[in-house]
Amino acid sequence: MTSLLEGPGAVAPDTPLYGSQTPRILTVPKSCLSSSGQEAVELAALAGLKLDPWQQFVLDKGLGERPDGQWSAFEVAVNVPRQNGKGGVIEARELAGLFLLGEKLILHSAHEFKTSIVAFRRIEQLIMGCPDLRKRVLRVRKTTGEEAIELVTGQVLRFLARSGGSGRGFTGDCNVLDEAVILGDDATPERSHAAIAVAGRWRGGAHVEVVAHQPGMGWAVEKAKKLHERHKPRCWVVDAGGPAGSLIEDLAEEFGVDIVGPKMREIASATGQFFDAVTDQSLSHIDQAPLATALAGAQKRPMGDAWAWARRGVSVDISPLVTVTLAKWGLGAEVEESGDVVDNVW
């Protein structure tokens, strides 16, 4: 993706494309009759944003329409590494929502305040740099926490940083969740194995995966560092009273951020939330062997009137189960903020 913001007539240079332009894993509705994707691509080009073939593909499938005129996909998820053009897809979609689709309220939320501001400034430049689009703008709000672009026809694009209260009271016609992932870390009581897991929002619930599960503890900090640099998660969740608690100081020093440590009652709450999500089928995973084994052998330990996963007296390594439980809990955890709002969890 090339975004040339110096002028509306800018085009991307003809440079070779590397890598596949279609996704390795793809799930799309079969009810799609037509698509507004091509119009969105052309509008982006008008604003000076020339999209690569894979980005055009995402818009074509993501803006598919059923015979009744409704979207064929209520939710669209794109999973690509950082700095690979996901922002260009989002910008093109938001331009289409404002100027083509007539969506009255578009909410763009990012895991950090600074990330949300960068997104706001990028699309502001795209719009204000194009005379055909600029003349349709009523005002651009730049007050901190109130960043928005309003059109004379009433459409509004608002930018938020995800936190416990942001976005409450708003119902968007299009909601953009940029970089919403949480990471967790745990280990066995004997410190014979450690696990790292990720959690993210998915289809009204949550999705969890075990990212790494290996013998010993020595590898965990270096692996976590690489994951942190690549994904910039909202936060890391580690049980300070558990075996992985000894890693917190090293993790905090490597990342330069606070590690979220749930209190005893929050560990019980996290376990109950995870159990309920499994029961009501609002939690998804990809049936990984370490997690499946942990689930099959898991037992409960009382915590007052509640319970948590038993670490001792079980015949299996439950660190994969504990870490996905912590990561899922982190999706709703309140994170201490000092100017920047963080909202990805590991």
C-alpha cells in the first residue's frame, strides 16, 4: 500500500509486488450478489491512496452485498502483520462509509490514544488534500478526545482510544476496531513448561489461541519481547502470585510498560468468565493440542464462593489453559493509563 498525501493527484510508483495477493486462510459468505468494493477503491485513488491488489481484494469481499441490499458479512476481520498495509484498507473503508455509503456514524477505535490520533491525521490529510472531498466537509474537530470529521450532509467519523468508558452511548453504523488483541503468560508450578496466549474480540465474543508452549522458562521473555514488538498489545496479563510472576520484572523492563496482574478475586472472576464463555459458546479457539489436553485434565480449586483452575494435583500441564483464561480476562481489564490508552492483551 502506498499513501501519497502530498496531493490529490498522487499515484503509487510502479514497483514490483512481493508475496501473495490473496489470503492463505479465507472465509467469506456465499450470499454475496454484488459489491461496493470497486467504488471504494476508485474513491481511495481519488484521494491519493492507491491500494495494492490484496487490499482491493479485502474491500471487494468486505463490501459484498446480499440480494436484499444488506451486507453479506456483518463483521469483517483482517489479520496481517504490523506495517503491512492494514491501515490503508481501513482508510479506504472509512472514506467509502463517509462519501459513498451514507453511514451516519463511523467509530474508529485503536488500542492506544496515539495510534488513534495517527489514524485521524492520515485520513484528515487524505480528505482535505482532495478538493472534491474537502468541499463536502463541514468541520474537523481536533479537540483532544473529540477528534472527528463531520460532513455537511451529516455523516460523522469519530476517533476513540479504547478504554473502560470510551464509546459508551454511541451506536455506530460502522465500527472499526484497530489492533484489538491481548496477551497472557503462565507456567507450571514446577517451572517445567511455560505458555503464552493471545485473546481478541470475535463475533460478539472472544477468540483465544496458544501462541507458544515450550519446556522451561528461559525462552519466555525473549519470545514475549518479539511478540510485543510485532503486535504492540494492549497489555500483558500475568498472575503475580503464580509461577510466571517471577517474569514480571524482566517483562516490564523489556517492554517499558506495566504488566497487569489480576488480584485473587479477579483470577476467580477470570476463570468464571472463561467457563461461562465456553458453556454459552461465545468463545472460539482452533483446537490446539496443548489447550485441548489442559481442558480435558483441568480441575477446580475453591476460592471463597468461587473457584479457579487447580495448578497442583492434576495430571496435565494446565499453563496453556491458565494463560488463555488470563488473556481473555484482559480484554475487559482496566489498564492504568498515563496519556496513552492501551487495548491489546497477551
